[in-house]
Amino acid sequence: MEEMMLNFQLRRDYPYPIVDIKDTSKQSRDRLWSWRKREDV
């Protein structure tokens, strides 16, 4: 809808996202939560 209102096209006017947000956020959460198990933290 925004593409039509603003005459905007993904890839033509702006590149597709380089990073997959869902995958990257899960990796980050897993990494951060794994620190809770460490003794030195």
C-alpha cells in the first residue's frame, strides 16, 4: 500500500534488506541468553 501511495518500489528505489531480521534476532537472543549459564558472568 505504501508503495502505491509513495510511488515507491523495493529494489528499484531501495535495495532489499541484506540481513534477515528474524534469523539474526534469534541468533542474538540465543547468544545473550546462553550467557546466563556461564559462571564468570
